[in-house]
Amino acid sequence: MKICRDDLRYTDDVIATLQSVHPTSYIAKALNISEEDVLYHCIETHGMSHNGTVLPITEEYFDGYPQFSYGRNCKSNVLPLDAEYYASHTVKQICDEFNLSDSTVRNFVLKFGYKTRRAIRPSTYHNRWPSDAAWYAEKTTKEIADALHVDTSTVKKYCQKHGFKRKRSYTHVKWPADASYYAAKTTAQIAIDLGTSMDSVRDHCKRHGYTYMPYRKEHGWPADPEWFATRTRKQISAELGIAYHTVRMRIWRMNIMCLDEHEV
């Protein structure tokens, strides 16, 4: 005997079932109500918060009844309707046993509201991680990740969780104390000499007030506009020993007038 419209109690599981994506036929059978009342209850529970799970349907409801909207010949019809089976198997194990795709099994489990066993990678088990703090202290994050065959982010999270200290991945740089050393070199040259990055060089120079040679070459551009007005871009490039592209960009940026190539 089906439950009347006014007799249905809105428990957490009932609200979860009414707010699920299951078809009307599933919700009606799971709650033992008529399909005509499903829309009424869905509207009544719309927006309600809950901590429940979708109610599953037992095998006795499927005697002579097609399984949901999958159809009679759907691959998922071979899957069992036993909640304990899914609780003891991972999705991967179910896929291998019934020769089904991952998406088919996941959609079926979601449709019925079953819970599968969580699949944990072997590398995350604690017995795979050394417990000696000295082992972590003498290795960098990259070296630990390569030794345990895990990602560097996994190593960082594990060490932070257990309080292990790791070896820093960079070596100490012996910075020269002579300001003339930095003034005679560019950041790229200093980085190569000291075996560090250009960003580290810039930070060090800014912190200690050192000046370094500009990376771009300072060209001796004439200050007289008439000098440019009597020459073409190619002639300026040849006389100053500067690339033609540099000359063209300088003339365009400074709005300098020069002879056109076709006027010569």
C-alpha cells in the first residue's frame, strides 16, 4: 500500500531522494508513493538542506520491472543490487570483474546510492614512508619524491603533517663584497659566475645597494635632429653600428624625422 501525499515525512534521506537526479519512477518506488505525488513533494522540498543519502531500491521492486532508464539490454543490468558488495569493492575492482567502463560503474553506483570502498594508492600508505627524520633532513623534496615514486606536492604535505625537515634544494651562494664587481657585469653574467638565478642577483643587489651593468646596450644616439634628417634608416644603422630594427624602433618611439629610403 502506497503512502498518501500528506503522510510522507521529510527526513534527511527522503529529502536527498527527492532532490536527486533519479527519474520519477525511481523516486516513487524508493519512497513507496505514487508517481503523481513525486512532483508535489519535489516542489515542497526544493532548497531544503539535508545530511541524508539517496534511498536504494531492493531487488523485490524489480521483479518484472525494467531497471530505471537504462533499458533491459544495458550493460549495467549485470551489476548486483547488494550494498555490502559495493562497500567491500573499489570501482576499479568492479570494472575488472564485470568488464565495464569506469563511467558505467560510477553512474550506476550514484543512481542507486551505493557507497564503494575507497581506492587508496599504495604510495600513500604510511608504511611506505620512512620514519627516520634524519633520512628526510639529508634529502631535498625532489630527491624524496624520486625515491618514493610520488609527486613533490605529496612529499611537502607529508613532511608538513609529520614535522619532518628537508634539505634545501639550493646551495649557499658566496656573494662578492666588492661593489665594482657588480657594476662591471650584467645580471646574466653574475648569475652564470655564481651559479644562481638572475632574480636572486637582482634581489641581492637591491638588498645591499649594488648597481649592475644594464642588460641593454646604451647606444650613443646623436642629439641633433638635423643629423637624422639628412640620413636614411639604413645609413644611420651603418654609421652607428646598430641593428636596423633598433634604429627603426628608436625613430618611431622618439618621433624623429629622417630621409625615406626611396628619396635617396
